[in-house]
Amino acid sequence: MPLTFSVPEKGKSIPPVVSAPRKHSATKLGGMLTRRERWGLSGAGWLLLSCLVLAAMALTLLATYPFLAVTDRADARLLVVEGWVRDFAIEAGMNEFNTGMYERIYTTGGPVSGSGRYTTDANTTASVGAGRLRAMGMSGDLVQMVPARASDVDRTYGSAVALRDWLKDHEIRVEGMNVVTQHVHARRTRLLFQKAFGGNVRVGVIAAPTPDYDATRWWRDSQGVRDVVGEAVAYLYARFFFYPSR
């Protein structure tokens, strides 16, 4: 059979033959190790990723303090002040009472010694907080201390439970309350009081601002870092890992 050849027309070139790229892979140690092609970030990609990380860090620094030190009032006639707080928060509680439509102010808290056991009502932060309110000019008839026997573990929740039981024992019906505490502790306080009282009681919270450092630049002060980082960890624990027993 004769061989035939096709001759390209004049002015046309023969297109080159392009073979498909071969995938390079290598194995060693009997196939236990393999080497293959992979995608990686370019210089522009690393730059973009770095910018995103820095933006996320800046957003975290700016948003963490306002998130923790939340003020969100409820429509309530019952005001609570955590007795362990410092004087600036005690004063904020007194001012809140004087400017609101509250009937009484309650102070809560367990043993002053923290991890020590309950001895007497006088040796509780509820008693100390009530005394500080009276010293600032609050009438004793308007201040009611509600001591708790909770020790160093879950003190805020234990104080809320003690208040809940006291109100129940005295047949005081509550539909809403506001709790005064100090700055970054506010969100955790509201969460734990809400857990104690359940969904039928609206719990509001007032965060007394700290006078110790600039809250908008808390990361520039060692006390601010301790406050915010420590309270953020404690809030995450209370939010996702704390399940109180019935």
C-alpha cells in the first residue's frame, strides 16, 4: 500500500504538537511518603493575610471592653448592687437608685474571705456593701442585704441564687431587676443572674466605669489587661461550660 503525505497549503505552518503536562509525584519508603505539587501563598497573598490578621486583632482590642462592660437596663423597681465591688461602683449604685424609680436596693455577696467558709451574715460582702451604701448617705430603710453562703467557687451565681430564694421566702414577686457591678464584670453578672432567675425575670445590668485607666485603650495598662483578659476567659467559661445543678 503506497504511503501518502499531506502537504500544508502554501502560507500555512504545521501546528506544534503539545503534550499534556505530566503530574510529578514521587514516593519513598514503599509509598509511605509522597511528594506532590501544591498551591501556596504568594507575596501578595501573605500581605493580604497579614492585613486581615492585624485588622482582626485591632477589632478585638476595640470591641472586647465594650462587649464585657455592657449597660442594658430593664424596666424594673428592684435594684441590686454586688457587695464586693469597689467604692466607685457602690456610688454608681446609689446614683442609679436616686435617679430611678426603685423601691429598694439589695446588696448581695458571700463570705468576705473569699474561699473561707460562711460564719455570720456580718462577715459577707453583702453586709459590707450595705454598710458602704449607708456610709455614703443611703437610708438604712432602703437598703436590704441578702448574704450568700457561697465560697470562692461560682460566687456570683451563688449570690444570685441567695437573692432569688430570699425574695421567694418573703413572697416578693419580681418581673425585672437591674444589677450594678463594676465595668468588665457586667456581662457575666447578667448571664449568671439570668441563669439563677430563669426566663420569667428580665435582668438588666449597669456597668460602673473604672477610674483606673482609659477604657478605650485598656491594653496599654497592665491592670486593664488583667481585668479584660481574665474576665473574658471567665465569661467564656460561664457562657459555654457552666451548667448549674438544679
